[in-house]
Amino acid sequence: MVEAMLRRGRRRDASRMAAAAVDYAAMGWPVCLGAHLRTEAARHPRSGTATHGRVRDPGRACSCDRIGCPAPAAHPISPAWQIEASTDPAEVGRWWRERPEANIILVTGRVFDVLDVPAAAGTDALALMDRADVPAGPVALSADGRALFFVATRGAPDDEDEWWSCHLDCEPDDFAPVSVLRWHTRDSFVVAPPSRSGRGQAQWIRDPGEHPLPDALRLLGFLADACEDVTV
């Protein structure tokens, strides 16, 4: 009975993941397959019946099977993710039919960039923007406690000082006012809702279907103010 319920729950989660991935592609947002947690049914110590899902081996928590993966369930499956990312809903739907447990990776620096701050700073920044009547655009909360502000991409400006590339989530070294902020542009990605990791599930707090992408520089001042007192 419990095992059947777990299977139904996994199928329901997989269906939501596939539908979300197809929706992102239909919006023109580049999507690729992401790793997921390797779980198994936990057993009651006396009855031996299944109770809930758990990580199989903390040392191999990620489906990539890398021992000590530094970002379990939070990276693309393929090393060629930048080339393979697609906005074709049919192709994306086929990917998730073949890998229903895969998390969703969104590639930045093409249609949108992402300004990524600690969740507490993101909440404060949203309050500041609302009081100033400044549209925040789509905003998500990641499973690892970050607020993701989706903004119109700045592309590849002639002046390289106007942006920094966040290859695999690096942080700028020369932008002290927002030292806890990550700006995902070219060569980067984010894990999109409703993806899961060991810390929980990503979710939207400002839906992308209802909030257009704003200009990054208009939001940056609010995020800088909110980040001033944040320590990580």
C-alpha cells in the first residue's frame, strides 16, 4: 500500500516536472535536463514496510553518481548542456518522457539573466520594490535558500565592465556592495521550479507567466540595499 502511494507520488511529481519544462520551452526559455537525487524507499525498522523516500547514499546523493558531487541535483546532466539546451516544446517533452525524474535547468544569458541573492535579502528587496512601485518581474525561491530574480538579458555588451560572467555560479570579486549577489549571465544556469534537491523544492513567488522580464540595472540598486546587512 505505502509503496504504491510512493510510486503514485513520484509519477505525479514527474508529470509536474515535465509539464513545467515544456511550458518554459514554449515561453522561449532554453531548457536542458538536470540531475536529480538518487532515492529509495525507507523501511520501517520492525515491519519492513516502505515509509518514505530517502537518499540512498549521502556520498552518492546525485544521479550523476559522482562521489561527493558538490551540487547534488543542481547541475545539468550533460557536459554539452549549452549546446543541447532547447526551446522546442516537443523535444523537451520527449526528454522528460525518457528521464521523468530529471530536474529542470534553465540556461541564462540568452533570453534572461538571473540576479541571485540570499532568500532573506530577496524578500527585503521585494518589499522595497513594492513600496517604490517598481515591477520585480519573475522571482523564484531555490531549494538552497536563494531568491532568483529573472531579468531581461544584457546580452554581450561592448563594454565588458558592464557585466560579469557567472560560470558555475561564481561571485564577482570587485563589487563589494553586493558581495553576496550572483549575476547569472553567459555560461551559467539556474535550477528551475519545481525541481527538488536534498533541501527541498524550488518554487515561484512571482510567476513568469504574469510578470514580464524587467531591466536588470533597475533592480540592482534595490538588491544592493537589501544585501548590505546580509552575511553568508
